[in-house]
Amino acid sequence: MLISFSCGVKRNFPLIKLAARHHRTPAARRPGGVDPAQRRERRGYRPGAGRFPVGLAARHAPRFCVLMMRRKSAIRRWRTHLKGNTMHKQIVVTMAVRDLSKSRDFFSALGYTFDPAFSNDDAALMVITAGSIHAMLMTEAFFRSFHSRQIANTREAVEMWVCLSCDSRAEVDDLVAKAVALGASATGEPEDHGFMYGHGFTDLDGHAWQFTHMDAAQAA
């Protein structure tokens, strides 16, 4: 199993701050920088002659505008990242499956959806919570292309336990009951600790899933 994180940036990250500072510093004040006015003069700009250098063919003007728009868009995205205070924004749990089609049918029947933009014959991205929690189901052959080590034999060992929260006890019971009806195996009996309730199952490929509901009022 692989766990991938989508990373943002920390505002106090030294390298990011350095890059941001460099972006805001006028060229003339950077080491080895050239004053913008001198650069424009070297390239053939004339005051009042428009945005493009003298001699630049008209057919290149649209391409130049597109490049400028892309650059500005990249800068806007960069500044948006600088405002972030959270390092990990998304998580993708990647697991090997023996039959991708059957696994897709199994999790679809549990109510999960798949993102077609990141799904093909080798892998399928399952959406658990849109924008934050996903599971990438990969065929064993494709999974091996990312690692030199052997894939865990889930029939004999537990590779990892994926735990997800639910809104109610009924949701926990419903998910486990549906999974068992589809061929999964329940992992023991439900655990009731008063403030926390949980139960789980082992899916068609031996991956362990646990679902819990916590009552905030009782926990307090």
C-alpha cells in the first residue's frame, strides 16, 4: 500500500519566502539585475509605441499575450499557495487489487464514486471525500512498477488498517452489512465504547477497512 499526500506550502518555509521576496524585488536591486527601463530599451521599446518591441512581427503578438497570461496565472497560483497554512491538503491511499473491475463494482455498490479523469484499465481513483480523501486502486502489475519490493500477501498478513469516520452508528452498520453481502468479511464484532462505536471489514483483496462514529457530546 502507498500513501500519497498533496502538499501545499508553509508561509514560514524559508525557501518559499526567499522565492517570494525575489519575485517582489525590482530587477535593478537584485544581484546582477538589469533595470527594467534598460531592458526595454535594449529590446527596442519606444515610449508610446505599444506593448511589443519594435520589429516584432504582428503574428507573434497573440502568442506573446498568451505567454504573459500564463505567467500571471502562475504567479496568482503561487501567491495563493503562499497564503496556505496547512501542509497536507489531500490524501490518496494506493492499494493493489487482483481484479480492478470487480473492485470497482464492489466499492461502487457501497456508494463510492470514481474519478474518470484519473481512471483507466490499470488504476481507478475512488472518491471517499471529494477534495480530501481518495483511494487509488491499482492492478498488481501496475502497482509493481512503483516499487521493487514484493506486494504484501493480505491473505496472511495485515498490511494496514484504513479507518474512516461516519456520521452515525447506523452508517457504520450499513456499510459493513453491504460489504459482507458483496463478498467481504466482517472483522470481528462491533466495538461499542459508549462515546465511540466502530466496526469494519476486509475487502475482496484482503485490505482492512474500519468505520467509526464518535459522539462528541459523550466524549466531552
